[in-house]
Amino acid sequence: MKRVSVRGLTILGIVFVVIALLSLAGLEFFKDVTAWQAAICGIIGGSCLVYAFARRSGRAGGEGRRAAPPAGDVEVDPGVQQALEAFAEETRMPVTRLTATPGSAGPFSSKLGGVVYNPPGFAWPVGGDGEPLVALAQLNFAELPPLEGFPAKGILQFFIGGDESPDSYGADLGNPLDQAWFRVVYHQDVGEETNPPPAAGLADAERELPLSEELVLEGVPGAMAMPIEDWRFEGEFWASLDRKLKAGAITVSDESAERAAERCLEWEDYGLFDSTDAEGHHLGGYARFVQEDPRLDNPDLSGHTAVLLQIGSDDHVSWGDVGVGVFLIEPDRLRRGDFSNVAYYWDCS
């Protein structure tokens, strides 16, 4: 039971609309397409685009998200509600939530932007054009709460390019593993000496970047349940519900387990799945994508289940239109301190 991709709907809609327009324009290649066939293409394409836009707005959070109706307006099967609550507990993971406050901190501190640790002999990373990348974020694990699977010490740095990269902000959304325009660097042993960064390695007005000032990061421990946008949600929730039904742990009034699961997923818009818990800045836990999870149907990213760092949009950070930037890593590599295969992705509404 798989939801249709918003991106797929958008592409399909554009294709049908373009075919309709070219047909009506009377181009030679489309001369055999009748007016009514062109109209049908236009209707199908327009419908796909309208539905994709509605899905996209509904997932974006904030003002675009439909408010939950009063509790009396939605009849929740007690067994299904029990399954929902149990699934939230089953998938709950530790997370370090980060607050980003404008200010100035030393080069050893956890921060977004600003001057970061640059030890003697360190080769500052450069982008595809050979120019120094900009320090987007720095995490000093000695300052942050301990988090299972993450280093207990050392400094982790995130460098990105600007609009020179294929999809801005140092990203290649078609290949999130390509580090031509971004880099993640781990300094396991931190010395006392540090050098100034190269001038081009500082954020400036000429580069299109998600932040324009230094922000000091502070972390607090927490926990987070899997959000419905996670590409694994439907499959894992289905399996969890099925196990409970077969074991007799819950009963539902629907005619089948399939219908019960479908109803659960239909109720996303009614506030029964609150994905806002996964928004904002954090490491660990789960990622919160605005449109769709890039790991969906991408086997190269299926193992990247650990959130190395997520940076959301707020009053001081802006990923396009209320977007989010996420760095993902394989848990085994994270435990080994191997940051050579990090995936970087951002999207917005």
C-alpha cells in the first residue's frame, strides 16, 4: 500500500499539459492528435498538478497544514488508536534537539555559520569550481548531550557551496551522495591551535546560502517517534498492526486489517499523525522532509537511516520557502566515525 509520489504526480501533470499545449499549437509531430484528445490530456495533466499541489501543501506544515477538527468529528476505532500509540512507542528514538540563537562564539563551539575550527595542516574543502566551501555548521560533541551511536568527543563540520552547485546550497538532489559541492569533516582529536578560514570560506552576500549570520547551537536530549513522511512508515506500521491483530492484542471493527490500515493513513489530515515533532534543528531521531523522502525508491540511500544533522527553517535560517536541509548517514559508518558516504538533501514547499 504505497502513496503516490508528489514529484511523480507533478512530472506526469506537466507532461500531459505540455502535450495538450503542443497539440493545440498544431505542431507537425502532434498533427494527428484531435482537439478532444488534447483536451483530455489537458484535463488529466491539470488534475495531476492540482492534486500534487494539494498533497504538497498539506505536508508542508505551518499554514499549509489542515487544522485538526474537533475530536467528536473523527470516530477513531479504539483498536486502531491503540495500534497507533503502540507504534509510536515502538519507533521512538533518542534525539538531540538544537536551538540556534544569534550570537558570536569561539571557533571550537557548536554553531551554524561563523568562524569554525581550522587546525594547522587542515586542507579546507573546495567545491567543484576549486573555490573554498562555506562552513554551514559545526558540532562539538564534548559540548552536546551524549547521543547513542554518535561520537562522544571531537568536532564535526559541514561545508557547502552556494548557487554554483547543481541545486543550490551545495546540493545535487539527483545524487545526494555526490560530495563535489559539500563535505562533512570529522576532527576526532581537537588541538588548541586554529587558523583563520580562507576569506572565500566565509558566508557573504554574493553567495546564495540558507543563513546570513552566525548562530550558536545548544542541545537538549529528547525522543522522537517515526513521522508519517518517513519512507518506511507505511510498511512498518502495516507490519506492526498485522502482528497485533494476529496475536489478538487488539481488535478492530473494520472488515479487514487492510481497511484498518488504510483508515489510519487517511487520517493523516485529521491530526492523528503529528509530524511536527520531527521539525526544526536536531541530530538523531528522524528526518522531516517538506515534500517527500528522497530515500523512497532509491536503493543507494536505503541504508542512510541515521540523521547526522537536520537544519530547519526559522527566523534566522531559510531553505528556500520554509524548507529543511538534512544530512543522512548509515548507522554503522556513524559508529565507526566514517563520514565519507554522507547523503545531503534539502527541499522546500
